[in-house]
Amino acid sequence: MHALRPLLRKSLFNLFAATLACAASLAPRAASAEALLLIEADTGKVLQAENATIPWYPASVTKIMTAYVTLKAVKDGKLTLDTLITVSPTAASQSPSKMGFRPGTQLTVDNALKMMMVKSANDMAVVLAEGVGGSIDGFSAMMNDTAQRLGMTQTSYVNPNGLPADGQITSARDLGILARSFLRDLPEYEYFVHIPAIRFGKRVTGNFNKLIGRYPGADGFKTGFICASGYNLVASATRNGRRLIAVVLGANSGTARAVKAAQLLERGFSQDNLTWLRPSLGTVEKLVPVDASPPNLREDMCGGHRKRPASDDDDALIATNGGTSGSASATGGEAQVTFFTAGLQPPLMKASELMATAAAAAEPVLVYTGPTRTGTALIAAVAADADQQATPKPRGKKSRVAKKPDAADKPKDAKTDAKTEAKTEAKTAAAKPVAKPADGKSAAKPAGTKHAVAKSDSAKSDAAAKPAASGDQAPKPAKPKAATKPAAKPANNS
């Protein structure tokens, strides 16, 4: 009996260890994990699912629902794409990414949708919400009613743009249902989800979704990022008449989410003759929701360990030699998976290499303020928007003085997240920062402020003699010009 005790203890220990391992495999993964989903658009059949029913913060993929509700109202005849809507003070006060229009600016539903879906403009989401639902709360109620009607049982909305809010929750499952519903219910409007780029005045902004123009057949949908959610992406692609939808939530870089989505899509397109080998996962609607709180990835995504602020358009592109750089290493070993892609030479290309290539050339779609225009009137409208962007340019140094108060006005809980998609604007613009004063924040250099404080009385009197000239001719007298600081503030409100 004594001789059997060590064996018994060892057996019990092994049983206990196995139980723990089993429990760990069945439990939801840690907060730093990702949620992945791949489905067929037509049938809803699930091809791959990992953490797909764990609640998640949606960030800007919220705007898929904003577009759905708006376009459903258009389809139902409640308004048209040409309907004029107005930028309210509430819309203008939203954190970046945004267009930065002044309160009172009018534009069409069509242009607001394009700006929201390509540039991920938070102010345009609120403009649409107020134009369709009367207010943010009214539109959020419409969003929630729609979610329930579509079977998105894990989703709730409190705003139309996905800026940080405790009650803003979804899951990969629900986003798959939403993307399918968009394609099924609004086929005539699906071009809104795969516009490659927009041109506003002189500024060109490319789609934040890196698959558009890179992955063959990519035709949707939307990216999203806040610190709490990580990098999210709902993507779709069509090949040989078959359309797949991939959802990636919680990736740790903009490139990583695009690579993950490309890998999911390619795996799905390659499974045609092998599906009988895999157990059926049913349809997306049949996935069983997990009752849990959404993971908060703020520390992982925006903690002090990061060398630079996280952004919705992460430049840490994976190297074309197959290695990784920066946070893109989150793709792990799967970044090495190779796949056949129709029309590409050589025939074998890694997902990481594909995302590192330049997007295919495409003519950006013109967007503008004011009513719908065509022909010469459209040319004049685009020129007028370009002139507005160019007007503050000579006052660049002075308008920088006013930047600090603007930054201080941002909501505290969104301070880090406000940097997310705004950074993309600078990277994707065809013109450099000179084209950006339209949103009133691009001119940034506080150097002149120090001179204004340290200036002697005699210098002040010299500067006072020429305030009118300094507004139009920037470069020359750097010292005296600082004294005109008060005159620069109104120019920065645009």
C-alpha cells in the first residue's frame, strides 16, 4: 500500500494538471487575444471562428451600422443622398479623425457618407446621426432597434462613431451578421464600403482599410481603433463569384489586422475542395454568445511601453523579406503562411508582403461641401474648398499658437484615442501639412509663443506697427510677428 502512494499522488497530480489545461482551453482567451471570424456572405456559413462571441469594443467599425441605418432611411424614402445636412456645434466638437468643418457648414448625405467611410470622420458620423435621427440619442436608439432586428444580440450603441463609451459593445459574430445584412439589404449602395480614396479640395485621403487596392477582390468594409479595443477590421473580398467576410478584433497594429484578414480570406478561398474534412461550425447566427465583459486593451495598445502613440493607420509595415517590424509581429508565425493570389506575379506571395506593397492606382472620389453639383458647378465647388484650405497657409506660424487650447478642449477619456485616426490623415494626404489647415489643427509650432512672452517693450511697439501685413506675409520678421498672436486665433477656428 505504501508503495502505491507515490504512484497515486502522481496520477492525481497528472489528472489535476490535465483538468486545468482543459479548462484553460475552453475558457475565453486572455484580454490580449484577438477575436477572429470568417464567414460566407451568401449563406452565413462559418468557416473559422475564434473568440467570435466574446463582447468587444467596436471603435469605428460602428460606422458600418451608421451607414446602414442612414442608407436604409434613404432606401425607404425618408431622405435622399442629395439631402442637405448641417454641421452642428456637437458634431464639430468631436475628436479626430474628422473633417473639421465649422458649425453651420452644409453638405449632402452622399458626401458625408463618403467622408465617414473613407476618412473615418467622427464629425460626419454625428452630422448623419443628427440629420437622420434628430440627435445622437435618437439615432443611437435607431441603431439599437436595427441591431435587435438583425439578430445582433451582443451589440449596443450609445454613439454613431465608436468613440470611447462603456455602453458601446459588439462582437465578431454580430459584426459578421451586420456585414451580411448590409450586402443583402443595400446592394445598390455597397460602393460606399470600398471607395479607395477621396479628394477634398487639394487633400487626398486613402481608405484606412489596407486590403482595398492590395488584396485582389477586396470590396469592404471598415477599420476601427481605440485604445480599449485594439485594431479592428471588418473586411470582405470576392473571387469567382464567391464572397467572404472576415472580422479581426484586437490586433496590435494596423498592418497586423490587415495581414490577419488577408490570411483568413485566402484560407477560405482555398477551402473549396476540403470543407468535407472539417466539422461544420453552422451559421454565424447560431454561434453561442459568451456572457462576459469586453476586454480592455488600453494598457497593451497605448501603455508607456509603446515607442510611439498607437494610430488607426499603423505605418509598421511588415518587411517584404517576410520578417516583422514594430508591433506587426503580432501576426506571429501565421505571417509566414503563403498563398496563391489570382493575377499576382510571382504566384506565391505572403500576406505580409502583399500589405507592404503600394495600393493599386485609383482615381479618388471628389467630395465637397454644399449642395449636389455637376459639371462646371462641381469644379467651382472643389476649387472653393481648395481655396479655403489654402487661406490659412501664410499664417502657419501664428495659428500654431492657438493649437494648445484646442487640444485642451478634447474630452479627457478620449485624449489618447483622439490621436488614432488623426495621424492617418497626415500620412495619407497627397499634399503635405499645407493642405491641412481646413481642420484648423495642422499648423503646429509653438516657437513663436516664447518670443512673444520674452519680447521687450520696444520690440512690441515695432511689431504693433505692422499687424496687418504679418497676416499675409509670414516668413520674414519672425520676432516681431509673435506679437500678433491674438490676431491668429480666429484663423484657427476653421
